[in-house]
Amino acid sequence: MQHPFDNIVWNALAGPHANHAAGTDEARRYAAGFSPIVGFADPEHPNVDALAPFCESGESFYCDGWSGAAPSSWHIHAEEIMLKMIFDASMPASDDAPEAVALRTGHREQVLELVALTRPGPFGPRTPELGEYFGCFEGGRLVAMAGERMRAGRLREISGVCTHPDFRGRGLARRLMTKLIRREMQRGETPCLHVMRDNRRAARLYQHMGFRLHRESVVRVISKG
């Protein structure tokens, strides 16, 4: 039986995030403004062309788990290996970032500035609407953040983890993640995350925090021709 994390994109878009999605019963995308991610009911044999009416020419999307040839009307711009990790440790004993601020609509400009600088992965101006986001501020400036994106069953993905280059080395991202892990486990959820295999430093940090490798997966960036 397939684990819900194996195809969490589809499980989110066809389930809890269906109201933020567009597509068919075979292929869906997050609506414009949310994360540029697409999912397929069968990622090994996806009906990619089913997405065409819901995508603009030139829009780029991330997709997970598909490694076959692309239809002639679609382009593959990048392909990498991604690690899927699930938290497998005890609940953190305390909130490591009590000073963190819940990010709201009024923080959007600062959030997007930090995302543009650090490039934490597929992110849109409405991505923070998909879950809780917290940030650390210094002198009124957003310097680190972490939040939640996809969910399926009890799984809750931690995403958008990033720190301004001038403030790295202080453990801000780790403390924000610990805050989210604790909050999710208090809700009866299981934290999970994605990280590129080549990002060994981040993968080691997540492993040290209590995340274990669930599986590796192909991730692509695609666009309609």
C-alpha cells in the first residue's frame, strides 16, 4: 500500500487543499499565486497534457515522482533528486522560538523579499495561506522564517525554511522548525519535509533534529510550450 507521503502533492491537491487547486481527476496544480507545484494521480504515468488548460504558456512548475519522457508540448528545465524525510523523534520539550512572530498578510512584502534572496524552493505570494508561518525579526527586519505547506492525512510538511545570509549561524531556522514540530505534534500531526539530496548540510541538520529518510524521489521543473 502506498504511503501518503509518496505522492503527497496529489494527496494534498485532491484532499485538504482542493479549494486551492485547479485541474482534473488525473492532474492538478496549485491555483495561481500559491506554490507553483503540480501533482498527478499516477506520477509514474502522469497525464501531463490534462494540465494544459489550467496553465499559461511559460509558467514553470515543480513536480515530484515523474521520471518518464515529456510530451512534445511540455519542456523539462531541470531534474534533481529530492529526499523525503519524516520526523521520527520525541516531541520537543519546549518552544525554542517564543519570540517568533506569526506572519500575516501585512508581512507579505518582507516574506517575498527574503524568499527572492534565499530561494528556499517553490513559493508564491499566497503560499503562507497554506499553513502557519513564523518569522524572526531584527530591528523590524524579517531575517528568518519557516512555515507549513502541504498536508495529507496526519502528515504536515514544513517548508519555506530560510535565513538571511547576514544572520546565518545563529540557529534561527532550527529554532523555528522546532517550534513548528512541537505545534504540529500537539495537534496530532507528523512533521515531514523535502530537501534536495545535494543540500547535504541541510539534510544532516534535519537528520540530527530527528528526521529520517523516507525515500528519494525525482523532482522536475516543467513548463508548457
